Amino acid sequence: MVEDGEEVLSYLHQQGQFRDAPHPDLMLLDLNMPKLTGLELLDEIKDESKFKDIPIVLLTVSDDDDEVLKALELGMHYY
């Protein structure tokens, strides 16, 4: 498990302490995680082909339709 958005990127790119991390089968992202939000992280990884097949679930207590629409545009599968 990772603690913030920057660690998610390190995990996905198998950097540092995550160099032996397996490729995830599913990603659960918090919309309001520290350092990089769920939306910022989706924006970072959306164009990387090796991550395109990973289902992404965005967790949030927000009912802001704009946030949900933005996340869908960025590649989120469920929220």
C-alpha cells in the first residue's frame, strides 16, 4: 500500500522501494490523497500505455459532478 500520489507514481514505475512491485490488477485512488490528488494522478498516467488496462476506481465523499466528469475524462472506470 502507498501513502500518497507521489508514492503511487513510484510504485507504478517500480522506482526506489517499489522496484520489485508487481503490476497492479486494480487501482483504488482517493480523490483527496496528499501530494497528488486522484485527478492529478489520473492526468499523469492516462497516456501511458502500460497502465491503460488497469481498472481505476476513484474513492470520494464528494458529490461534485464536475470532479466526477473530469475523472471520467481522465480514464477513471468507477467511483
